[in-house]
Amino acid sequence: MKKYTLMFLFLSILGIGVFSSCKKEKETKDDKITGKPNDSQGSKEADEGIEDVNDFINNRVGGGSAYKVSAYNLPCGVVRVDSTVDGNGDKTYTMKYGNQTTCGYKKKGGDIAFGLINGTNFSDTGAIYTLTYINYAVESLADGQVVTLNGTLYITNVSGGYTWEVVTDNRTITHRLRGNFQVTHSDNVVRPRNYFQLRTFSSTGGWAGLSLTINGDTTITSMTISETGKTHEGDFDYKTEVIDPFVWANCGSTFAGPYVLKQAYARLNVTIPTVSPAYIEVQGGYFYEYTNASLTPTLVNDCTTNAYKITTVIGPATTTVYQLY
């Protein structure tokens, strides 16, 4: 397996959508990954879908007035939201993506459906809702690659409450994500993804103190795991071990941020026949003075953080590089 393939896969784990109900990230040309299909896009697009649903739940279905939103615009690419009620009175919402509007450097098509399966409101303690990707296809206009997602995640509101209440009511809000989906690439290769994540929103005081912590939520051979699956190239099993949780923090004074990844330390372990060990470690929280290559980046874990330390081990070969966020 080529080293860059492992890199694309692993950096996607660190690219999880941040503060979905508080701040919507805009993709730029620097986000694009060019070339043939790679493992990063599946996880990235799955997380952007979660962002869209959380945005709707926290600003439309519940909490709009308390969050002081005078008007709500549907997430980019969504042309309408349908709702159906089954014989038990349970409501399912379906976001319909039109594949016409350009969202940054992407176009989105297909559906994402979501609805409560436990609890009366999304804000209830212990409420569980399903989020189902139904031929949810995202095309990258930068390289023409398309990934299509199908599958279901189960999201539990462990703490109860809406995420904006972290700031308005000084609450800590925790969500548990479990489930799996299939990623179909442009070359018709299909690969599975399995999520085991715990996401905690908290604040030390107002918007300026807002942070999001993401940890793994299952244990495999004494390791805390956040994701498992198979690689696009080689169909190799992988699992992502979280050594230190990922912590994004608001380094501004308003909800707009900027949000900085202050801490992250994880290892992508890949099972490759005849090659052992095979993994990449990525540690966030470094300050990289890139204008002076003679200086060694330092681990700071504060708002000046701007880089990862990336260590790749493939058999007997080990390399270490630093990469800007």
C-alpha cells in the first residue's frame, strides 16, 4: 500500500465536521484532494452530512427562538425537506439534495433521512435518532471524483439538550455515534465504514470558551477505537485508535471562531499481509514556524497551534514530517 494512500485515509479522521450547530465551515480549493479515488472522502462526506442534520435539528426542529435565529437557510445543496409520519405517529424527515447547487467545490445529490426512535424530542436525555444515507452522492468538482454513501448511524443524546445550550445555559452536551455505512467510489469499489464516537460540546464561558471533544467509543484489544473499515486500495482492514481525544476550541470572541484543533493524537493501524508494523500516527497541537525551516516545531496545544506531526511506519521504514492544518 502506498504511503500517500494511508495519509489520505488518516487525515480524514482528523477532518471531522466541527461545531455543526454553531458554525458552518466553507470549503475552499485548499480542501480538495486530486487524483484517483481515496479513502478520505467517504468519512469527510459522512461527517458533513451529520453537520447538515445537526444544523437542521438545532436551528429548525428545535431551539430556533432560544438560539436567536431570525431566519434559517437550509444547508447548501438541500432543495427541500420532506416529512412523513408512520402508523405509530413517528415522524421521519428527509433532506433532498438536488445535485445542482455548487457547495464550495462540490455538488451533492441523494437523500439523508433522520427521525427519533427513542424519546419525544431530539433534546431529551437518552433520545436516539437514526441518520440514514440514501444514495447520498457527493461530487468533487476539483477532480471529478464521486463518493456515494448508503447506511445508517444511530445518534444518542447522552446528556440531553441542544448544542446551543452549551453557551446559553452553561451545559455540557454529549452525543454518541454508532453505526455503519458503505462508501461507493467512482471506480465502483465499495468499502465499509463503522463509527464508534463520543462527541462532547462544552464551554468555559460563553462563545469564547466553546470547545468540542471527540473520542473513540469502543475498545478493541485494549485500544480506544473511533472508526474501523477497509481501505480502498488493497481492501485492507484498518482501525483508528484514539490516544488523546481531538479537541477543537474557539480561539475567537464570537460564535464565528476561528476554531482551532488544539489537541489530537491518534494512530491508524492497517493490517497488510507480510508487512508489519503498518501504521500512521498523527499528533495535533504543534506550532510550525514554516518561514524558518531550521526551527523544530514545538508542541503547544494552544491557539497558536497550526500543524500535525505525522509519523509513518511501514515495516522497517519510519518517517516523520510536519504538515500545516
